[in-house]
Amino acid sequence: MKLKSVLFSIIIICTGSTTILADEYQRGFSSTKTCTRNEYREEYIPGTRKDPGYVKKWEETVEVPCPGVESKNYKQEFDNNDCSEGTIAGGILGGGLATAISRGKDRWWAIPAGVVGGSMVGCQIDGG
């Protein structure tokens, strides 16, 4: 009885540790690549009549985009969804519906609200 439980425990521990190692393979791994280049810099230091000016020279290491690696920072996304037709049609239908439903003093706010609400619904229907 004791031997069976020991063997069972060993099998569970071995199986469990193998699964854990397989699941953790490069989990959370990130790699970064930094490309740099040396740039030559000069700065003129002005002088006076007794102490002439001079040019200060040095090289500076600057970080640049790596060649062949596309950066997400430089990628521009373009949204070409245009919902102008749906906005116009929805505004006309919303204003007409508000005119037909409203009575008396309620028309002064119902018609503009119908136009705005209809234009928003029309834009969504048109794909915007």
C-alpha cells in the first residue's frame, strides 16, 4: 500500500514538473535591439581680443532605428471609414421622424434632437 502511494506521488511530481517547464518556456521573454552610431559634433566657442575663440570637437553616440526592423512608432494607421452619406441620410430621417411624432411646444427641441440622433445612427449603419 505504501509502495503504491510513493510510486503514484513520484509519477505526479515528475509529470507536473515537466508540464510546468514546458509551459514556462520563454514566457514573458522580450528582446530589444538597440542600434547606435557615432556622430561628429563641433561647437564654436567665441573669444575675445586677448583670448581667441576655438572649436570644441567631440563624438557622440546616438540611438537610431535599426535597419530592416520595422518599428511600431513609425507605422501610421489610416482609417478610411467615411460615414458622411449615412450621417446626412440619418439626420434627414431623424428630423422627419421627430417632426411627425412631436406636437406643439415640444418641436423646438425634438427636431434638433432627432437630427443629431439620426445622424449618429446613420453614421454607425454606414460603417463609421
